[in-house]
Amino acid sequence: MNIPVTVLGAGCTGPLLALLLARRGYAVRVFERRPDPRRGTPPAGRSINLALAARGAAALERAGLADRVRPLLTPMRGRLVHDAAQPPRFLAYGQRPQELLWSVARADLNRLLIDAAEAAGVQFSFEHACRGADFGRGQLALEDLARARRIELPMAPVIAADGASSELRAAMVAAGLATAREDALTHGYKEISIAAGAGGRHRLAADALHIWPRGGYMLIALPNADGTLTATLFLATGGEAPSFAMLATGSAVREFFEREFPDVAALVPDLEAQFARNPVGRMASVYAAPWRVGGQALLIGDAAHAIVPFHGQGMNCAFEDCRVLDGLLGAPPDWAGLFASFEAARREDTAAIARMALENYVEMRDTVREPRFALLKELSLELERLHPERFIPRYSMVMFHAEIPYAEAERRGRTQAEILQAATAGRARLAEVDRAALAAAIDAHLAPLKSPGASASRN
């Protein structure tokens, strides 16, 4: 076929998309402003370890990478909740053996994806920054940072996977061809590494996502394949107590951790140095419309619809974008029609996961501590066992069922929450719930799902 396609961005999304296109015979070139991540150590403190779930796994499988990615993955069976006033509690994500999340280091996955795309014939140009676009002339402007020179090349088609601060999206907005809004959280994040123990063993349980919920803020930790754990503190940047602004000295950091997260403080002897060295990351949701300019340009992944990280779906959603776009490709391609069809297929779903991600922050840092949360979780799992064709917990629909669109998971989740709230009102134990009335409500308000359980992650 040898039809040229330009991809902007060599994070995880760009190389996966490029690989899928190359497998179909397209001549793909990827431009990335950063140096080649395979040639040096990635910057510390900005990753937010990734959680691979069913949607991301389905895209990797479509690209033929499932077996190659597997050695990078560390399975997590559920949340281990470290409350301040009681022993840790384990809350399983699901109830089937395959209902797991997989922790993966962003840098390791990124290198694997670039290698795989390059082996398929994709050409990568690192240290090349997008500097805008002239949509009237159909030209893309780039800067070769190493040689300090400007480059122009034909735009059509260019697909921007260049992240939440997308230069191509900015060019579309500047040309009056799109609008974009960034809703930044007043909370930021900072990462802390917990070293491996003797023999490379994890010093906290290796099969769980650890959460220290503290109401208005929280700490999480994900296991890595090398025995380390990556902990991430989510906290207000300023204006309220506690905040990152208040943690300006090593002694303040140590005092805060020993008071709020003493078990973690004991595992990180260089806590003060890491805290001073690692930056505070920003988090925001991005809303853009449209995502395309005719058949010239398309935004994908975070460039189109960045979300906050609290549902572990940023990468999974972007990878699902790649899978959907690949599934829509025809031969020969009608780029304008393809881009329009892609946006129509994804806009409602990406808006739904953006809302659910924001809601999940409140759950993780606060609601998960409440006894009622455990009651509702236990009842949800029971109902899934009793009514698998109608009732699947919303979290499971999002994480383990790639065949259920995000928007449908949100709609059904809302109905299920209303059913659960009504059934447990004034009740403290499962034995007090009227099962017959609950079954009738499920039959009345939840239509059967198509082949539930068919798409849980197989990695």
C-alpha cells in the first residue's frame, strides 16, 4: 500500500497506533519532541505507574504484542486499603480468576512499543517538535531540535497522539477549527520509589494496589516487576491543609509521612531527598471539539480527551482508541470519513470515562474507608453471581469488559447504584436485604447484557 501517514508523539499511544497502521501496509513516520527513551534513563517522578486492564490488553493483543508484554506485568488482584485506625483490608477487584489489573512501568512498556513499531517498518524521528500547522496549505511545521532547523512536510494525514498538551490541537484552536478546554484539578501528585527488599522481594504485598485513603487526599502504591513499588501521593497543591505548599522542608515531609503513612515512611530512608527531587505533577481533563480537520488531521488519546488517572483508564482508553480506529480503516482509506466515524464512535464513551474517573478519586481517597462501601461491594458481587446476564458492578464493566462501552457502563452503573441504595437503606448487614425485591428490581430495570464475562483480560 505504502500510503504515508504521520503520527505525532512517541509515548505509549503513538507507537501502538503506528504499529497497527504499519501492519496494514502504511508507511508511518513518528515525530517526538523528546530524546529516544531507549537511549537513556527516563526522568524520575512523572510516570504514575500504569494499570493495564481489559481494554488496553485487547488493543495489545490486536497488535500481536500480548506475549511480549506479559513479562513486564505484575498482577494485582484487588485493593489493599491501609486505614489510619484499623488493620489493612483487602478488597478484591472481581470474583473470577481473570479479573485482575496488571501493573506495568510506563518506561518499560514505552520502549517495547517503540521497538515493535520500528521492527514493523515505522520510522521514528526523536527530538522533533511540532510547531504548528497551516491547514490552508496542508503543511505541518516541525523543528529538528538537535540541528536547530525548521521543517515542513505535507500534513494529510497526520494523527496527533502527542498528549494532553498537544501542539496539533493548539494549532487547530489557533486556526479557529476547534475549541478546547482544560479543567485542571487543584490537586497534584508526587511519586516516591520504595526499594526492593532482600532477594528482590516486594516489601509490601505484591498482588495488590495499595491505597492509604485519608479523606481529602491519599497515597497509593503499585508493585513493579523488579520488586520495587512506585508510591504516588495525591494532595492539594496549595490553599488548604495539608498541601504540597506546606511540605517545603525535609522535616515537614518526614513528619507528615510518619504521622499519616508511618508504614511507608519506615520503608523509604531517602524520603526527604526523593520528595525534593521529584516534581509535583499536574492533572487535568481535556475537552476538545472537534477532534479532526477534514481528512488532514485527527486527535487521538490524551490529545483529544485527557482524563485524570483515578480509574486507571488513561492508557487503556487511548489504546482502545487505537483499536477502534484500526477497526474502522478501509482500503483505500477515506480519511475524512474515517476520522468522522472515529469521533462519532468515541466521543460519548470518552466523555463517560472522564466523568467516572473524577468520581473514582472521591471513592479511592474517602468512600472506600466507609463500612457501607464494603457492604455495597459485597452485595454487588453477590448479585453478579446470581444475575450474571444483567448485573455487573460498574467498576468491573469498566475494567474487565472491553465489549461494554464506557457510556453503557456509566448508564447501567447509575441504575445499579440506585437499586443497591434502595435495597440497603436502613440496613447494616447483607442478611437484612430483601433478596426477592432486589431480584424483581433487577429484572425490571436492567436489560440482559450480551455475553457477559466474555472480554475479561486474558493476559
